[in-house]
Amino acid sequence: MPPSARQAVADPLLPGDAALRAAAEGWRRALAQERRMAANTVEAYERDLRQFLTHLDARSGPPTIARLIALKPRDLRAFMAARRAEDISGRSLMRMLAGLRSFARHLEREGHGSVAALGAVRQPKVERRLPRPLPVSAAVAMTLPETRADESREPWVLARDAAVIALLYGSGLRISEALGLTARDAPVPGRDAVRVTGKGGKVRDVPVLPAVAQAVADYLALCPHPLDPQGPLFVGVKGGPLSPRIVQYAVASLRGALGLPDSATPHALRHSFATHLLARQGELRAIQELLGHASLSTTQLYTKVDAARLMSAFEAAHPRAGRLAGTTNP
């Protein structure tokens, strides 16, 4: 089956002629297999390209590679303005441009020419949002199965959810990293580290606290399903791989039980891991390694979080805080 036909089956909604579809399929394979991008990123890039090509199709007919090469900056600005009108955030627009530039680079590597218009369009301004960590007591409570003891769920399910959440907070893992662990690599008592595969297929070793290892052991002791050593450590009620949505549901349930805001998400537990380490004099470069951040600038966000927390505490507790913030009397 030729590449164009494969793409037509995979994405029948993608506008364009056969050559453009084939190029899009080759680009998708390169992202997933050669560059080893996360599946969610590949899906987002594909969706952005589809939306852009649909926009061009509506304005001036089916797009082709030649039309993309001949694009003008105004064509891209018109698309961005249309997306802005739909309440799309600056962060999403920035990702959209990144995806389109990635596809343009693929076209250039394949000998089709350069999409010069993309170089003339400025990146949208995006204000970096600070993570919102949880209080230590709330984060710890979320890792305890007894916090949800009043729910009509089997004890092994509560123990499983508690073990996953303990890895998010106790080891700073992403959901995908925790659910990507195999049974043979289970971080149980006696193991002080676990090897995880993060974004872009990058592998790192992360320390495991005794309390986290015990939570995993408690889950394994109660789990009714036989686990394949090569298969997933965490399984659903029918024994298949555990879905990230189930973890999100568990965290939402805990949020309600503890009276926490909507910002208390699974990823907030990872933020809390980093922020609480930093508050206890954790070294920034070490925290970067633990989180698997490619850039130190990403980890440096946590210094701002901690500074904001300390300033808030200062203003609330220091007897002279109000006077120091304004003009003092002689």
C-alpha cells in the first residue's frame, strides 16, 4: 500500500492531494519512530496540521505542497487570528507553530523547498504559568488509601491508586512514567531506585522512598490478577493496563474528600515533589535530574514558586511586613 493510501486510511479528514498526504504520513512516522516523540505530542502536531490545512482549504481550495511553499506571512497570521477568535491560548498557538515548522522542515529535507513564511511569523507571547503545589499535609494525605476508605471500591483498587499517587508525589513521576513501569521493575522494599522512561524515550533512575516502596508492595499483596513480569505493574479491574483516566478520577475523588481546589491534579503532585524538595534545600540541578527536565530553565520555575510561598508567609506573619511594603514613618 503506498504511503498516500496509508495516510488516507489513518486520517481521512486531512485535506490535500496525494503528495501532501504522503508527506504528512512520512512526517508522522519520522516524529514517532526516528525522533521518538511522545504519542500525545505527535497527535497534537497532527491535529494542528489538519486544522491549518482545513483553514487553507476553506479559503482557497485543496492545499498542495507547492501552495505551502508559496505561503505568505499573512496566510499564517490569518490562521492564527482565526484560532485566537476561537479562544485558543497563546501556549496552544505556540505549539501549533512548532508543529507547522516541524512539518516544513520535513518538506525541506525531502527536497520540496523552504516554507519561508514560517520564519517571518513571530512566536505568540506566552506568560509562563507557575505550578501550584499542594501543602505537604494534603500531598501526603492523597497517597494514603484510607483517605478514600469510605468509597465502595475494592481494597486492592484503593491500594493500587495509592501506590500510583505515591510515585507521583514521592518520586516526582509523570503519570505516563508510573504507568509505564513493568511488574519486574516494581519499586518494592529493598530497592532504593526505579528506572523510568520519560519524554522522548529518555531513561533516568529515580530514588524511591521506603514509604513509596511499601505502598507498591501493599498493592502487589492485594492485587488479584497475576502480573506478567514483562507487562504493566499497574492494572485495571479486568487485568489490562491501567488507564491514565482512572488515575485522574482517583485524584479528583481525593480532591473532593480533602476539600482541595481543582488545581490539585496528578501533575500538581509532581510539582509538589519538586517544590517541597526545594523548600528543604534541595539542589536545583539534582531536582532537574530527578524530574527528567531537558532544560534547567524549566526546573527554575520552582524557585519562583518557593519565593512566592515564602513572601506570602512573610507578609502574613511578620509584624512589620505591612509597613515594609509601603512607606514607613520616620
